[in-house]
Amino acid sequence: MSAWQGKYVIGLTGNIATGKSVVRKMVEHLGAYGIDADALGHRAIARGAPGYEAVVDHFGKWVLSPDGQIDRSKLSLVVFSDADAMARLETIVHPLVLQAVDMLIRHSREMVIVLEAIKLIESGLKDKCDSTWVVYAPEETQVARLVQKRGMSDITARQRIAAQSPQQGKIDAADIIIRNDKSFDDTWQQVFAAWLKVVPQTEAGLTEQVKTLAGQMSVQRARPKQAMEIAEFINRVADNQRTIKSEDIIAWLGEKAFLLLKRQEKLVGIIGWQVENLIARVDDIYWEAEITFSDVMKALLEEMEEASRNLQCEIALLFIPPHLAIQTQVWASLGYKEGNINSLSTRAWQEAAKESMPPGCILFYKILRKDRVLRPV
């Protein structure tokens, strides 16, 4: 039994570039509330957060960037080459992460939690979970991902892998092992089977959760089995350079969720939405021209905001293409302000916008909560 009464907590871990976050997203699609403990660790040492002063005091001001934030690349140079330095950093960060995780789980409306943490076992979080899932990939797959997706050199990638504890130690501690080195569909099948095995009481909850709205419309969160329906809709309403296939949707579901708006069972609108590091982001919008754009956005964004608040999100970022950004009255009526990266007041929000905003898009944002999960204590 987990440390949180009434919650079933899946502890998810694995070494760098094994695909933990992809698996977490898949478990979220099945109905779990996802927490990225590693992202919380980054937030814990941001300027104004409770771990900032302790890190600067111990490692020195040389780890700061010109704007006074801790430069994680500089900090990494130290801690990944010095076990004592890494241990000291962890003594600062881990207690803060544990506090934040505890708060998020206690406030979650979902009964099933998936907690992603690279140090799940070492930090003691494993002992608070009901089930431990380990994501595994061969070393050559890890290297290829670090080189292709993070731009590391082959040497740097192998150094990062070698700096971590061996994968076998995590595998030995696992209740469930997910091998993530083939197709997305193969990984999906493993995750789905594991879900039914360790969380059987939620099987009835795998049916779509549909919210009925006025005007014979409803909003629901997409499931993998709807990939073909989503692909066909996008191909019909969007001016794409290439045909979208169901396999593309499955791959996207490893990164984001889709909210579907239906009228009399006919799909009329979609937004692609993801939550990372307590920040909601929308980067895909598709709608049927026969439905008023403002009605589509009101239905989908209100559902996105409610779900994001349930996930303790601080802000919602919309990345809007120019031909939709001119709908200024629609965005204003929904409480969104047009801005740029520098107009965001928090470094984590700025970083999220830099990482996620597609080229050519215009930023709109809305504050979802004034209090912050990791605030100074």
C-alpha cells in the first residue's frame, strides 16, 4: 500500500534516454495523474524557489547565468563528474521534491498516480509506491537518442550513461519492466497490459470519460484506439503538407494528449495539449468550419484549463498560428493575453515557451493559479 491513503501510486523509473516520459504519457492516457519528479527538481532550484540559495551557497556564484538563474549546464559539469557533489545536490533537492510530490498527490482528484523519477529507488520514493515500473532500453539505443534528440556528441552521451547507476539494478527492483526500443505500438501494448495487471480495479474506467455540453456537444480525452478517427479529421480540415497517418497520432500520443469536441457523435474540433513542469501547453488546433470558432475554443479550452488546474498547473500557454491569432476577441473573451517569451514573469515559463513554441506561432497565455507549488519557505 502506498504512503497516500486512497491512492494507487505507480513509481516509474529508468536511466537516461530509455523513454520514461513517453511511458508516463501513455499511463496518463489510461487515466492516471502524472508527476515528473525530475522536473520538480529543476523547479526547486530556480530563482525564488526554496533550493536556490542553498545551491548557490554550496557551489558558488559561478553557476549562475547573467540573469541570476542557476545555469543547469554549468552545474551538470560538476555533479556528473564528482559523486560527492552530486550527493550534496541531492541532499538539497530531494527533500523539496518529496514535499512537492506529497502535496500534488494529496490534491490530485485521480485515484491512480504515475510518479516518474530517475532516482525513484535511491531517493526512497520507491518505498512509498504500490508498484515499481522500470523502463529499459539497450545502451546503443540510449546513445542514439541522446545524440539525435539532445544534440550530444557520442562521447558525451556515453559519459552521461556511465555516470548513472547500472540499469540492471533498477530492473532487479522492478515489479513491471517496459522494454522501449521498438515501435510506439509495441510499447503501448506493454503499458496497457501492465496497467490491467497492477491496476485491475480501474479497468472499467478505461472507457472514454465524456463531458456533455450544451448544444448536443461533448468533450472527451482521446484514447489510442481513436488514432485513425483523429488522423482522418486532421487530413480533412487542415492544409497539411503531408497526409497524417494513425501511426503519427500514436507517436504524438507519446508526447501530448488530444481533447476531442463532438457534436452528435461527429468530431468537430481538436486541440493537442500537454502538461510538463506544472505548465500547460496547446500547440495543435483543428476545427470544422461549420462550427463557430469561438464555440469550439470555449468548449475545448475550458476543459483543458479545468484538467490543468487539477494537475496543479500554474499557467496555460497557447502557441497560435498567425491566421488564428487575429481572432483577438476570441482569445480575450477566454482570458488569454498576447505576449512574448520575455513577458512571462517566471523563468520556468519562459523556458517552456522557448522549448515548445513552433516557428512562426504567436504566444497567448493565461495564469491558472497564483500560488506556486515550489515557492520560498
